[in-house]
Amino acid sequence: MTHHVKRVLGHPDEWIIRPFGLAPGEDTRGERTGRASFLRAGHRSAHTSTQPLLPIEELMATYTEPVAPVPAGERRGRGKVIVTWVTTTDHKKIGHLYLITSFLFFLIAGALAMAIRAELARPGLQILSSEQYNQAFTMHGTIMLLLFATPTFAGFANAVMPLQIGSPDVAFPRLNMLSYWLFLFGGLIVLGSFLTPQGAADFGWTAYTPLSGGERTTHVGGDLWIMGLALSGFGTILGSVNFITTIICMRAPGMTMFRMPIFTWNVLLTSVLVLLAFPVLAAALLVLEADRRFGAQVFNAENGGAILWQHLFWFFGHPEVYILALPFFGVISEIIPVFARKPIFGYTGLIGATIAIAGLSVTVWAHHMFATGAVLLPFFSFMTYLIAVPTGVKFFNWIGTMWKGSLSFEPPMLWAAGFLVTFLFGGLTGVILGSPPLDWHVTDSYFVVAHFHYVLFGTIVFAMFGGFSFWWPKMTGTVLDERLEKIHFWTLFTGFHTTFLVQHWLGAEGMPRRYADYLAADGFTALNTVSSIGAFLLGLSTLPFLYNVWKTAQKGEKVEVDDPWGYGRSLEWATSCPPPRHNFLTLPKIRSESPAFDLRHPDLAGLDEAENTGGRRDVLDAGGHKGERP
């Protein structure tokens, strides 16, 4: 379905988007059957259309009536609502499905983590057997990384990115739906391995060969783990193709590449990394399954297969760290300017740092293999230190944005501050692990576990809850309870640091990772007990959030304005909360990277070019080309 783009009568800075053949005021809540595109004078739409392309100045002014609420007696039954959700192609609903599903996986993985910490609180085997412990830490790592963190990126990208670029939907709505269902069924296959007679995969989330080969782990749980992750990975690849196409081809008039929000830039670069890294993982998994069931012998240790698997896995695995981190860096980059009341410091430099991180991320994979003695230590050590430079640039950009800003520590900003503190610790310990001599001392110890969680939990979970708090009004039309949010933040912050700070010392004292038991004489008991207490506090911190969601759904404060924070900068804050089916009834003119702020604060934005040119500014198309000025 092709859309009109029309100037609003009396408001030269706003534009109406309305499907062809749809009368003004007609209900647009139903699922659309085609695609929407923006029209520019003299250029053909990206999608096939029989409608004429009209100069924007000749489009007549139009008025769009608000959609009337559905009377209570006509509301759809629960069954129809479920059918609508499971068959939807609306990017916002699909984003919500991703976020809800990935959060459920987060709860499952968190329960496994508490079982692990309960076992390690004291010496001896109290709760889990050695086999169950191996299954628990394997599935905990797998679910957290590939079934929680990665799809959470897809959820935020679906829910927010099209709004930020002024697009009515993603480029391929049905492919978007397919991507979600591939992820869901792949994840359920992985979880289903718990129901097999010998239990789930128990060879670690890295699946090192020959331990993951058919000779040592013959049970079907390992096969379900492999094929479930391959299926889920295909969904991630297809979703990334969709995101890249949407960002390149479906930006609103005036939304040039260097006017896109930082979050959208990070989604674009993350999607490129997915296309580089996930096919390698999928190929490695399928070959591993061929080894297990068909005797392919590709990863046979006699042929160097163990090192081959590590190269393939970590060529995926280290870009995966940045696939997980970059979108959440983008979330933080959206939150801080709003609550500092300042534009982002060094917008272009921040984009350059993101591009540098994405490029360097495929050159550092073998720093996970220092202890093998089979990699070039100086090169990978140097590249590890080099990638810290653009990461540090980002950190200084965030500090520069807050510097002398009018800061207010509402819940989204609290989560951003928690992210900054936690990620800083993780980055510093990463510099330590970039040195081969130091890495040899603590490799496969709890020092690495602590570093890993400071980097990934500190990035993903703090930024995820910050994103929930920040975009909850936009996604649902309600506001979370601030008091409960602050209780949630402080319990999670305290629980996290209690759990993982002491693990640095455990690792330095020599406690290996992946061990189900230790001796009292080892001297690890006190620190393990402290870590386990923190883990249970961390687990309990989720309860205020779940109660907050339930309370808000029942009687939450309704949002009546487009921008409840008052200083929203990107385009999603220029539409209603929640947005209509095709996102915008009107679009402001986009003349900077802060179109919503420009619209509401023209005196602060300094947008006087329109007056200087007689009120006639050029309309920039989605490709960034400038139209002819009359």
C-alpha cells in the first residue's frame, strides 16, 4: 500500500502520511496488506505503485481525524486478540513479542544461575550432581547469550528503529514475522533438550571439541542444542537483512544518514556484524552435527579439529560480544542527552567510534585462545588494546554529554549511570586480559567469569531496563511506577556487584570456572558464600520489576502527550504514545539529528534557515539527495 505524503494546512513543518485510497479519518487499525513508501518528486518509489508521483508542493492540504475508540461492546475476544498477535506483521507488535519472549528466557537462565550459585555457596555437592551442574552452566550461558541478549537487540530494533527513521514499517514485514518464529522455535528446541532421557547439553556453551563430539556426548540433548541454535541463528540473520534494508531504503524525507539517531546507527552496524558472524556459527554447528551423526571427522582431534573449532567459534564469538553491546550502547546514547538536557557530545565522532568497533571486532577473536599456543600473540594482543580506543571514545562522549548538563536522575538515567559504572569496571579488567602473560595466569578462572559478566550483564541488562523505562510510555502508552523502578535498580545494582566483584579475587586466588565442587581447604568458601548471597539478591531484584509491569498494566498512568520526558530528541517522540498502526499521522520536517526537539523547541534549536530562505526549505529524500530549490 503506497502512502500520500502531504503538507499539513497551516503547519509547513509537518507532513501527513496517509495510504492511497484511504479517506481522511478512516480507521487504519487493521493489518495492512502491502508496503508503504515515501514519494519524492522526480523519483520512483522503491516499491511498485501505479499511483503518479506528485511534486510535494502540489499535494493538497489534508486533515486527518483521530481514530475513535472502539466501544466496549465491540471489543474483540481474547481468542481474536491472540490470533492477531500471532499473525501480526506490525513491527511494533513483533518487537514486543521479541522482548517478552527474550525476557522469559532471561528468567529461565537466571533460575539456572541461582541453582549454580546455590551449589557453589558451600563445599561439597548439595543440590546438583556433577552432570546436572554441567547441564546448568551450559544452558545458562547458551540461553543468556543467544536466546536472551541477541533477541533483545532485535526486540528494541523492531519496536524503536522504524519510528526513529520515520518509516511506517520494516521493509519486509512477513520476513520479520518469520524471523521471530524461527527464533522462538529454535529456542524451544534448545529448551526441550531438558526433557530428553539424559538431559540437556553438558559440554559448555562454547561446545569445545572433542568434548562436544559424538564419542563423548552421545545423548540427543546435544543434537537438540546444535539444531535449535542453528534454527534460531537463521532467524537472526533474516532479521538483520530486514533491518539493513529498512534503514537504507525507508528513511523519511530529510532523514539523511548523518541525521539518524545513534541507536539506529548501532542497529545498522550490528546487523552488518550479524551477517559476518552468524553464518560462520551456523556452518560450524551443522558440521559439528555431521561429525556427531554421520562420522564426518571434520573436528577430529587427530587433524587439529579442536583448534579449528575454536577458531570458527570465536570468529563468531567475539563479534557476538559487540553484536550484543553495540545496540545497548545506542540505548544509552539515546537516554543520556534527554536527561542531561543537551545534545549528544560528538555525534559524528560517536558514529566513527561505532564503525571502528564494528570493523575491529572481527580481528580480535584469538585473544580467547592465548593459552592454546597456536595463535600469534603480539598481533591479537595489539588488536585487543586497539579496540579499547574507540570504546573509550564512546565513554568520553557520554561523559561530555553529561558535563555541565542539567542532569535529572529519573529511572532511565539511573540505569544509564549504573551501566557506566559497571561497564567501566568490565573494560578495565578486559585490558588486563589483553596481555598474554596476565591472561595465562587467570585463564579459565573466575576472574574471566567476573570480567565477562561485568561487560555483558553490565551492558545488556542495565541498558535493557533503561530502555524499558525510557521507551515504556512510547510502547504502551503508560508510565512505570517510579518508586518501584528505583527499588528495582538499587537491589539489582547491589546484588550484581556483590555477586561478581568478589569473583575477581576468587579467580586471582586460583578457583577454576566450570567446577561443581571445591574443598574447604582451598580457601574459596567465604568469597563463594558472599557471591551466592549477592546472586540471590540479584534474582529477587526482578520481583519489583514484574510487579511494576503488572501494576502499570492494571492502573498505570496514561500518557497523553507525544513526549512524556519533555526533551526527547529523536523522531519517535514526535508521534503518539503508543503510535498508530503506520506510526505517524504527521511528520515534522527533519533538519538535524534531533527533529522532535527541533519541533517543540525551535527557539533553542536555532532553526532560522527557513526564514532566511523565504520559508521554503528543500525536502531531503531518503537517500540524502537535495531537491531543486525554486
